Amino acid sequence: MKEKFLHFLWRFQLFQNFPLHSIDGKPIQILEKGLWNKIDAGPDFSMSKIRIGDEIWVGNVEIHVKSSDWNLHKHSDDPTYKNVILHVVFEHDKAIEFLQNQKIPTLELKSYVPKEVLRNYDQLLESGQNFIPCEKSIHLIQDTSAKFWLERLMIERLERKTEEIEKEFERSNKNWEELLFKKLAYAFGLKINADAFLSWADSFDFQLIKKNQSHPERIYALFFGQAGFLDFKSEESYIQNLQKEYGFLKTKYDLEPIDRSIFKFFRLRPVSFPTVRMMQLASLFVHYQNLFAFLMGTGDLKRLSAVFRDLSYPKFWQNHFTMEKESPVKSEKKISEELIERMIINVVLPIKYVYFKQRGKDLSDEIIEAFRNLPPEKNTTIQGFSDLGLKAENAFESQAYLELKKHFCNEKKCLNCALGLQLLKHV
């Protein structure tokens, strides 16, 4: 039993609230439950209006799992608890001298809470290692409630990402192009190499890309050289040329490559090797010298996708997945549609929303519509919800489900979740 659950019971009055009696037999009637204090400091509810016996009291209500928690939390020594008019507990296990002296009654809820509500609580908050705490009862959720909650979750996710991007913007020298580069680098790294790509992107000044964009071979040399991928002997003219260009850049700009061992190749499909992803990222900045402006000025999803899809790559990569070893089979190294959609969802659209917001232009409707027109992401979380009958129809819904899983289900914040509240109140 957690105290937050008792807050939930009091907020929604999910107990037999008439007649109520204090532990010493005084009749209690809740006229107004009061205002819930969402922070941990101070009494749990203020401005409560309670009839105790023949008198009406207005003040604070403090809630605990056990009576003895009052002493455990040292409330008797805290002046903020002087205006408590009622002590509410689930179980009365000890008489509190301070409360007795102040004639503050204690209400024990244990016998007033319906068994069904306690059962629902046990199934949710005390559940084992399920995909989500409510998976055994999620079928009881009304579709309209789920849709409404997904709308809220997506807005919360967009707001949270806005805060993250604003902080990253400050760390990127307040340079939107640099921010875009680092976010794309992280995305190209995929889950297994995302942090490595970000460390790599931080290892050199972004302005080096801008200064050398008119020389494509220097961009490839800068990218591969800083990753440590050029540190070997080769007879390939393509590699030798890149090594020469990187040597020039390294000397001119006093560059220090990162340790290539931070990049992981094991258990990756060759097309997802960090060498291939880095080549694709380099090609993006080779082909678009004003990539940020182009992406921000493009509202059409097909044109956005084409930016990543219609790239051409150095001939060397037709039969290579790494720098050192030739592949016996030629293959295109096109960016997959799934990765393109992921970059639009997680990089382009959030940055675009914040960029224009800072300029006083609200694009929330346009951005949300774009999410609705993109297919849902494919990952274990989205599949898990689908297996429970909660299928994401588009990227708007899949993003909402990701928010739900990470920030509510994983942390068992069922008492803060609209679906959890509905299930807890289901009798």
C-alpha cells in the first residue's frame, strides 16, 4: 500500500463516505475534500471542509498509510502541520500523542474502502513483471477514453521534446544547423551506436562542415577520419585520397580522432554498420549545403522523405560495408524507409516545431497533422501494445504509446494515468 493510492482514494472519494466515524467514535462528514497538494512538502490536502461531530472545520487533511507515520515523518515538530483538522490513515496502528493533545481526530479508511477497489489496486500497482501493469484488464478501457488520453500524451511528448531541444540548442552554440547535425548523427547511429555517433559529432567544430562543403571529399574525410575509420594502410585509391584529405584537415584544424572501438559492429546487419550510416550522413551534407533551411521550408512529407531517399553515394560503397574489406556482392546503400520516417518523426518535425515557435509562429496543427500522416514506428513497445489490442494507426499514436510506456507504465504511475484511474475506479 502506497500513500499516493490513499491520495487517490481521497481525491475521488472511493470509499463509503457516509456514515464515517473517527477511531474514537465521532461522526465525520466530508463536505469538501480540499485541494490536493501535488508536491511532497506540507499537508496533503488544504482548504478541506469537514463536519466533525456537530462542528464544521476548515483546514488541512494529512494522509498516511499508518498512524505511526505521523511520528516517523516528525510532523509534530513542523509548524506547517499545525492547521491539520483530520488525520486520515488506512490502518490505525498507534495513538499519536500530539494529535490527542490537539484533539485532532483520526479516520481509519480500511473498513470503508470497497474490496473491488483494493483488488484493482493490487492488480495494477502490485503486479509483477508484465509488459504494462494493466495488461490483464486493459480490455475494460473504453476506446473513447484511450483516444482522448493518447491526444494528451502526444501533446505532453511534444512539450517535453520542446524543452529538450531548447536545452540542446543552448549547448549547440545557439546554432540550429549544428543542433540538426547532432540530432541526425544520433539518429543515424540507431539505438546501438547512437551515443557513439553523438560523441563523434561532439569531437569537432560543426563549422568545419560548413567551411568544407564545397569539397565533398573533405566532408567524407572529416567524418571517417574523426571516427578513426581511416587509421589503417590501404592500396585503394579512394581510401588513400580520404587519408590524404584528413591528414590536411587534421593538421590545419588540430583535430584529434576518437577511439573507433566505441562503434559497435557485432550483431548488426551490414547495411546498418556505422561505416555505412556515416557515409549516408556525410552524403546528406554533401548534397545539401543548406540542409536546415531546406528541411524547415518543406512542409510536404514526400519532399521531406526524398531528401533522405534520393541521395547518391561514392562508387566505392557499392561493394563495401566497411573501409577495409570488399564485399563480393554489389548492393545499394539507400536509407531505408523506416529510418527515414524515424528521422522525420524524431528529428525534423520536433526541431521544426521549436524553431518556428521561437519565431512566434505556432505550427502545432501542421506538425500534429504530419504525425497523423506518417505510419507508426515499428519496435517492441508498439508491438507490445498491439498484442494487447491497442494498435497504433499512425505515428501520432505510436509516439503517444511510447510516452505512455516510458513515463507511466514503466514507472507504475497508474495513479497519474487516465487509463489507470479508469481501471482503479472500475467496480
